[in-house]
Amino acid sequence: MSPLLIPIMGMMIPIVAILARVFTKAMEMKERQISAMGENTAEKAAQYASRVAELEQRVRVLERIATDGGIHTAAQIEALRDAPPTSDFVREKVL
């Protein structure tokens, strides 16, 4: 072995250790970002599912009104007009 190779190897060990530590920290940061994004996505999916359920219920009511004939139709339409909005989304759109 060359006498110059020993000091070079001595300098390379701390440099490699520092680079490995930086890489490890970067990977931990990336994992935290992915985890936070997953939680945010799950929360939005729950909100969308809730909104879809509300809309499905409204469509059922409208289908019932459209298929029923006669006296009950006008009363049901007036009841829907008088009913307050059930979600924050509808309130935001109105305001």
C-alpha cells in the first residue's frame, strides 16, 4: 500500500459518514411528507364521501317528488325550500 493511501482513506471515512447521515435525514423527511399527504388525502376523501351521501339523499327526494303525482308534490317542494342547508359547503356557496 502506498503511504499516501492511508491519509486519503482516513479522510474519506468521516466524509462518507456525514453524507450517509445527510441521506438518512433526507429520507426521513420524505417519509414524513408522504405520511402527512396520506392523512390529508384520507380527510378529503371522508369529506367527499359525506358530500356524496348528502347529494344522493337529495336526489332520492327529487326522484320521489318527480314520480309522485298530485297533492303531495307542491307540499314537498315548499318543504325543501323552507329547509336550511345541511352542509357547510352549501352555506359557503350561498354566502
